[in-house]
Amino acid sequence: MKERLKKQLEFIIEVDKIKQIFRKTKLFDQSRYENDAEHSWHLCLMALVLSEYANFEVDMLKVLKMIIVHDIVEIDAGDYIIYTDQVDEKNMKEEAAAKRIFGILPEEIGSELKELWIEFEKRESNEAKFAAAVDRLEPLLQNFQSDGFTWKENNISGKKILSVNERISLGSEKLWDYAKGMIEGFIEKGIIEN
């Protein structure tokens, strides 16, 4: 038990580093960039509040577990903007990070968390589809609150924003309809270029 607890506490101390990984989006009040820990917490709350809009019944505990571990790999890999062209590099770094970080834990716990991370990344289960929909919705809302700050700063076109975020519909058609309308409104107003 002593060795098991030591590994669990070592993991808990290691993942505290997620608080230092800053994302490309700003808080809703635009005062600073959001960190990964804040992002994960916000997604968990969003999933609880917006679960009625999922395309299907989901195991909410599994959704929350996926959300809480989905960005832990960024401790080693860093945060890549969703619109990156460096997908292969990102995937390679994240896989190595998952092996190292989840490997700190006792085998059965580390394997469970790594499998949840893999499931989230594959986006094949209903829970992963809904978790991914919420993960895409939060930065859209941040951009809506900041007049497209991140999109403008990174020269992201409206067309790319629509195509990358369309996957929200796989987890929630209703949330995608709402988000799509907001994106199209930004394009029509000239806030972002098509």
C-alpha cells in the first residue's frame, strides 16, 4: 500500500503542472489566457449543464473522467491550437506524454486513465463524442466573447473555423446549430474573414 500511495501522490503532484499550461484562448472577460486546468474544470461544468443537448444518452461520469484527463498530456506536449497544421508532431508528442504521465500511476489506474484519454482522442463512443463537442464549444464561446481574438491573432478563416468545429454535431446537433449560427454571424459582420 505504501508504494501504491507513493505513486498516486507522485501523479497528483506531477499533474499540478497542468495549471501552468496556457491555452491560445482568453478567459471570457479577456483579462488573460486560460490555463488547461481552468479549461478542464469549465468543460466538466459545461457537460453537466448542457447534457440534455447530447445526441444520445451518455454515462456522465465517463464523460467527466474523459474531460478531466484529456489535456493532461499537454504537460509534456504543450498546447497546440486546434487549427494546427502540425498534427503528426502533436500526436507523437501527446502519445509519448500519455505513456510517461499515466505510467507514473499504479498499473490499473494508469491504464484506465490512458484508455479514457485514447477514447476521447478517437471520438468514437457516445461519451467521447459529447465530451469532444463540449471541448470544441468552450473556445468558440471564448472567441464570441472576445470578438474573435484568437481567430484574428492566428489568421484563422471562417471557412476553417466552420470545418474544424463541425465535429460538435457528432456529439450535439443542437449545440452545433447554435455555434454555427454564431460563427456565420461573425463572418457576415466581417469580424472574421471567410
